[in-house]
Amino acid sequence: MMNQTTVDKEVQCYAIAINKYNSIVVAGYDKQIKVFELIQEKLNQIQVLSEHQSFVSTLNFMKNSNNFVSGSGSGDCSIIIWQMNQNNFWTCQKKLIGHSKSITTLLLNNNENLIITGSHDSFIKFWNKQNGWLCQQTIKEHTNIIYSLSLNEIQDKLISCSSDSQILVMEYSEKDQIWNVIQKIKVLRQGYRLCFINDNQFTFQPWNYEQMHIYDLNSSNKEFVKTNEIIVKSGSTNCDYLFPQQYLKSKCLLVNKNGQNINLIRKKENGQFVTEQTIQSGHHLIYGQLSEDGEYLII
């Protein structure tokens, strides 16, 4: 840990994001978003954004710009697209309203013309830029809180997990231009995190369980089935969501927060998953993100 990059604040911080250049960090400070420059491994605050009326629950940078997207908790439940202006300050470009409860998870596709959100209201919503960032579709197949979403490499499949102990697999239909649920996987216990590794494989972390599950696509029936379990540390009798699993293909590295621990797991050339490092935080209420190049882990 680099002490000079530590910021001490007694405030709720559920979401952190770092841009692709490792030069800008945004962090939720209760209802506010604080923007920092990361220069010579020091964080310098440059702006405070105060549009949300409830705690900031998700933050995602766009990969083709320094624009980013935020989601918020109950009492607000909005999604805001923040755009950098000519003076290098961020302003609210668009506010998306549609969920009735807290935003729990948010994704951007590679083309940055689609935002996918999950919420405490049990709905998955698809927001399309071509329609002026209007909600074009809502999936209502879950019956409780949506905890995590993940898109595959070619971005035609989406997976979700929920407190209803289900994993949904959805596929995009080019013909109908909608997402269809093509598989429902019942799990023994709910999970907070899942992540596509490639088009044919994803990982799933059951709640506060010291094993992470591997699912692979069955070539015969084209459905995902559990094929393996990997031992991961928890160190706690509790866990919390809002720290998504993250897989860096360039490093073959998976970040999996579980209980009090952050497990850094490498996928080897033989397909095996090996935990290379475990960072113990001392508490289960931890949140953060790994930079795209794997250089910085901010929690």
C-alpha cells in the first residue's frame, strides 16, 4: 500500500472508478462524487459533483473518453452521465430515471451506446443512446435484488445474479433487437458476484462461501453448467455487494472480493484458476476497483 495515495475520510464510499489512463479517480462520498487527479502516485482533489440526492452506489468510466456514469441509492435511484467540458470539468449531461429503488450494478458496452442497470427493484434495464438514452427494454424475470451483471467478450450474452438464488443467461437477438432470457440456473445460495471470463465461461461467487464456482458452456445443449469449484478466502461471517468481480483478459487476472478478503486469481494457460494473492481488509464492508492495466487496486 502506498501511504501517499491514502485519503482519510469518515464517510460512506461504496463506489470507486479509475480511467483507462490511470490519471483520474472518481469516488462516491455519500451523495457526492469527488474527482481526483492521480499524479506521481498522489491523489489531488479537483472537483466535487453534487447532483445525486442519495448515496452513490456505482461508478463506471467510459473507455473512449473521460466521461463516466454514476448510479445512486434509494430516494434518488437515478443514473447520471457525466461529460467533460472544454474546461476539463465534469457536468451532468443526462440523467436517467426509471428504477424505483437503489441502483446496484451498471455496465457499459464496448461501443458505449448501451447502458445496462440492475436494481433493488429486481429489474434489469437497457438504456439505448440512439434513442436519447431512453430505456428500450426491461427484464423482469428476477424476483428480488439484482446484485451483479456481466457481458461476454462479443457482447451478445448477458448474465445476472440475484438474491432470488438464480443466475439468468440472456442473449441479444439482432433480428428483434431485444434481449431474451435463454437459461435460468438455480443455485443453492445467492451470490453477489459473477463475471464472464470469455464467451464460453463465467465465474460465480456464492455469498460468504469459501469456494468460487466455474460455469462452462456445454457444446451439445448450448447451456452453461457448473464444472469446477475454486477455493477462495472469506475470513468473515458476512459479506457485502457493490464491489464487482473484474476480469482483465490482458493479465488473465480475476479480482474477487469475498467477505473480508480480496482474492487475486490468475487463469493459467492450462485453464486452471490459481489464487496468487489475498489481501485481507479487516472488514467485510470494502469496495473498489482494479485499473484496466492491473497497475492499481483502489479500495
